[in-house]
Amino acid sequence: MTTLGKLGAGMLALCLAGPALANDDMVSEEAKAKIAEKMTSMRCEVDPDDIEMTEEGGYDLDDVICEGTGQFDVVLDAEFNEVSRRAE
């Protein structure tokens, strides 16, 4: 097999394995929707790309913008209750 053939086979294997290598800590679309609802009720908004899972199963929201109060990092528990808020 040529070097180019080996490279192509390697790339194909990596592409096929991609879903298996996906991060298990990714936030589900359902959770993102519930977080968006929570943010709306708090008169805040967050970019879905700025939402990460915490080790405890909750959610870490970076760069949350709240109407009239500024920008914060917010942590929600697994039931979407606010645990902490830190001004940036």
C-alpha cells in the first residue's frame, strides 16, 4: 500500500470512529432548551456553545448576559436550579 493509500485509510478510520470518540460530557439539545427557558425567566441569555456539564451532573454557563445587571458565570444543578453566580 502506498503512503497516500495508508493516509487515506487512516483518515477514513478516524472519520468512522468520530462518533464513538465524541465527548460524553456534551450537553443534550433538550438540556440546552431547558436552560434557554430558565435564562429567559431570569431575563438572561447564554450562547449554547458556552454551556458545559459539571462533574456533579449540573451545568456551567459561561458569559451569561443578564438584563440590567451585566455578565456572569452561572452554575445550575441537574434540575436547572441556580447554584451560583459570579460576576465577570
